[in-house]
Amino acid sequence: MSPSRGAVEIDTVGEAEVRVESIFAARATLGPGRAARRPTERGGARLKPVVTSSARRASVLLATVLAACGAFSDAATRLAADIEAQAGRLGAAEGASVTIRHATPSRRGECTGPYKVQVDKVGALVVWCFDAQGTTVSSHSTSHHARVVDTRETFVISKAADEPLVIRLERRQGRALIVDVS
């Protein structure tokens, strides 16, 4: 492969020169006075992939790392992850309990005012964030936690800015159960 010129990649295959100007656009020339063929036509130059499998693997790894760090999550998803993690630490004995203190529903700066949390008996978890005037600035929901915990009643709790949310889990009939939200 010959050197790149700016954003245009040059490749010489036999007598044909292929100019790849982007992943989607390419042009083949056969030299002065010769007819150009499309790079994919028989006898024409073949394009090499601009995006390699290593670049694809690196992109997937980066997206996975960012997702694991919470870069693509919201307040409800992070709360559900906390519930799932504590349900996993809940003792196996009937009646075992654990209390979750979730200091803020969101990351610093994302939900700075009062908020409301609904933990629904059908498995939904909803978080609403409000500004100082009580206007909803964001809302997030998930049911991901419902795989590992049950909720027998719906809890709707309003909290002041920076007031922690407290959730109590108990082991009942072999399953983790949300028994109180305050």
C-alpha cells in the first residue's frame, strides 16, 4: 500500500490505482489514456476494507467499557443495578434482610432538585427529577431489576434534593422481595 495523502488513502493493485476517499467512496484509474473500471468489476482493482477487524474490536471494547462505567445509564437503571446487587448479597435464609441507602438518584449534576421514585408491583421502577419550581426536568424507567426481586405493592415516594432513598429487601419464599421504600 502506498502512503496516505491527507484523508485519501491510495492503493496500487497491478497497474490500477484505487483512491479511497471514505469508507463508501472509491475511484479506480488505470493510468493515462486507459479507461477506468469500477473497482468491483471483473479485472478492476479490489478495494481493501478501510475498517479493520481490529478497529471493530476496539470500538466494541470501548463501548463495553463505557457502558460498564455507567456512561450510557440513567437514574432508574443505576438504582435497579443497586437493587440487583444487594439482592445477590441477601442471605438465603427465609426472612434475611438488607437495607439499601441510595444517596442520590442520579450522578452529580444530573438530578440536583427534588425527585420522586415509583417502585411498581408490576416490576417497573420510575425516577422523576424536578427543578426547584417543581417542573419535571427528566424521567427514567426500567424493569431490569424485576428479574431478581418481587414487589407486592406499589411504592411512590417523594424526596427532597439530596435526601437518600431507603429500600428494604427481605427473603420470602426463596425470592428477594422489596418490602419497604422510604
